[in-house]
Amino acid sequence: MDYIVISNSKILYLCTMIRITKIFTFETAHVLYNYDGKCKNMHGHSYKLFVTVKGNPINDISNVKNGMVVDFGDIKKIVKEEIVDVWDHAVLLNALTPHKELGEDLEQKGHKVIYCNYQPTCENMLYNIAEKIKNKLPSHVQLAYLKLHETENSYGEWFAEENS
């Protein structure tokens, strides 16, 4: 890395924007209302979520997070609380459709149901995930990228620069 030393305790980096990524997994089922393929039936996936944030590493030797854009543990806490712990082993369904009745029946039988105001596709889930994470990030950190695998070979991507 190219850098210029200003003093013994401060470094000015010439290229300061860094991206870091943390990967999460969770199991979630969904029901797609009015879909015309095999996936019209309730089914689940082992989702794999890649969360990439960007920012300038902290450049303060007295800061316990010196050299970090953000602590990976802080990203883990946000994503677990907002996504993983909520969606893991739940059924996502569109509350704006007749599937709401299915959800109510599942809940009465003890199942965990998440009602969405959208069709719970990988694409729409990415929009929802982005909003949840952006609202919890520290002000000096930006959400840059998300990738959500439904299967090993099928995934959706969200890029911040395309969604401002």
C-alpha cells in the first residue's frame, strides 16, 4: 500500500476507500403468489448472504478500532439482528395476497411466518435487506454491495451505485 507518514501516530493513506465483506447463512422458506413454475409451491433455501460495506479505515492510534473501516463483529451484530435471527427457519410470504390466510394458518400451527409487503423473491429480499442494513450502519460506513444465493448456482446482486 502506498502511504505517507505524517507523524509517529498518524498515517495518511493515498487510497483510503476500503471494502470489507462478511458472509452469512440462514434457512428460509417462501411462497410465491401466482407464480407459474415449480416454485409456486412453498419451498425453502439455504441462503448465503454476502454483505460488503465500504469506508475509510479509522486513522487514530488511540481508537480501539484503529485501522478498521468497521469491526466485522459490528457487521455481524447488525445482520444477525436484522436478517438472520428474524428470517432463519421462517416462511416469508406476501401479506398483500391471499397467502396471508396461509400464513395465519401456519402461525396457528406454531410456525414462524414473516409477512412481506412484496413478493418474497431473491430480488425483492435484496431490496429489503439493503434497507434494513443501511439503517443500522455507523454514519462513516456505507453499504456497497449485497449478494444473495438461493442455491449454489443462483443468486441476485444489489449494488449501491445502482440504487441511490
